[in-house]
Amino acid sequence: MTLTSKQRVMAAMSFQEADRLPRYWQNFWPEFQENWARRHGPTDLHRLLGDDMCLVAPDESAWPTRAGLVERRGD
């Protein structure tokens, strides 16, 4: 059974078995990107391999801007 990203992360946080480990690619090692490009051609690895989690940080500055949502994917 294939889980959604949210189900996969929640299972991992509850120490339950999931279909695979949740993925979070904050950044790829340059060597990995170079090896991938040599073998498979250049591609956007984040789009190809996908993320199950994302980093969310509040605006804690003294003068918040009118910043908004840039992109929403999945749950």
C-alpha cells in the first residue's frame, strides 16, 4: 500500500512501519548531483525524487512584510 507524504511522516513519528522512509532533501551533495548528471543527464532532483516534508519558518522580524505563499504541494 502506498502512503501519502503526510501518512508516511506520521507513521515514522509514531514509530510505526511505513512503505518507505520519509524523504527530505534540503540539499543534495554536489558529488551526488554531478554523478547523477553524468549517468542520467541534468535534471531537477527535487522534482524527480520528491519530498515528504518541507521546512516552514515564521517571519520573526520586527517589521514583517506582506510575504505570502509561494507554492503548495500535496497535503
